[in-house]
Amino acid sequence: MDEKRLQTSESLFLTALLAIVGGFLDAYSYLLRGGVFANAQTGNIALLGVYIQRRNGSMIIHYLVPILAFAAGVVLVEIMKKTFKTKGKIHWRQRIVVLEAVLLAAVGLIPSGKMDVMANVLISFVCAVQVQTFRKVHGNAFASTMCTGNLRSGTESMFQYRQTKDRTFFEKGLKYYSVIAFFIIGAVIGGLMTGIAEEKSVFLCSIVLLLSGMIMVQEYRN
């Protein structure tokens, strides 16, 4: 695979689309699926500790399940990378995007309420798959499903720009902040759409992911 193809998954435009999906899913899982943050597991791990201390079995399961699903998603990506990296005409990242779209479509069919645990499992799994698959923009480490690392790296880059006046740092910081902005846009859309379409609002994420896959197909053909 040549260098141009390797850069397909590192484009800022593709990362922006994925960040919109990430922000949407965080709003969706929190507002509609029982107050769980399915993207980044730090909050869930902290709440798991709280309910372990309180010996609340049902809430322990409530927060433990998405954490385990996230870990399983990371493992799956590594398996798919090893299995499909040198096989077939379809790039392994394209397979991942299609898998994400299908799983999120399944989430949209799960009614809210008692089935929220299942929905959160799938969302956490999808987020893990996405963050493990798409990790860089133009060679710099980025995350499309969480913002803490992006905020740290973007702020550090802007500080370095103030110190050195090297525009490379400014451009790098701007990219990090841009991804954060698109994540916020996704959360805004998620908050709006959950109030309109409820569970089925997540279908919009499936559409965006399929669009991302189509963009990747076009670039891999060039």
C-alpha cells in the first residue's frame, strides 16, 4: 500500500465526520440510554467504583458492561487488522466503518428502557472500534470519540506556537481544536435529534459512517 493510501484515514475531513458521530453518540447514550457515556469510559469507571462501594449490584452491571464492550471493540480491531490488512480488495478500515454503521442501525431498533444496557454495549463497542481504527490526522495522534487528549494536545501546541512563533504548532493546534468543535456539533445534533426521533435518531450516525466509507473507497481507488 502506498503512502497516499495510508493517509486516507488521516484526513481532517474524515476525522471531522467521525468526530460528529462521536459527539452525537455521547449525547445519545447520556440523554436516552440511562445516563451512560458510551464513548470515553473514564466516567463509567469512576461510577463503577462508586457503586462497588455502595454494593449496588444492578448499577455495577450497568456501568461494567459498556466498559467490557469497549475493551472487546479494541480487541476486534486488532484481529481484523491482522486478518484483513493484506487480504482482499476492501481495506480493513472500510470493513470497520460498515460494521459500525450496521451496529448503530441495530441500536436504533432497540427500544429505550430495560434494553438500554444492550444499546450501550453496542455503542461502547462501536466507539472503541472507531477510536482504535482512526487514530491520526496527518501523522498526529487524535481521538474522534473523546476530547480530553485533543484538548491537551491542542493547548500544548498553541502554547508552543506562542513561544516559538512556528506556524507548524499553530496549524497543529488548530486541527485539534477543529476536531473538538466538530465533536461539539455532533453533540448538539445528537441532543436535538434525540428529542425528535428518540431511539431511531442514531440512524443518522449510520448514514454519516457509510458516507465516510464511500469517501474512503474513492480515495483508495485514486
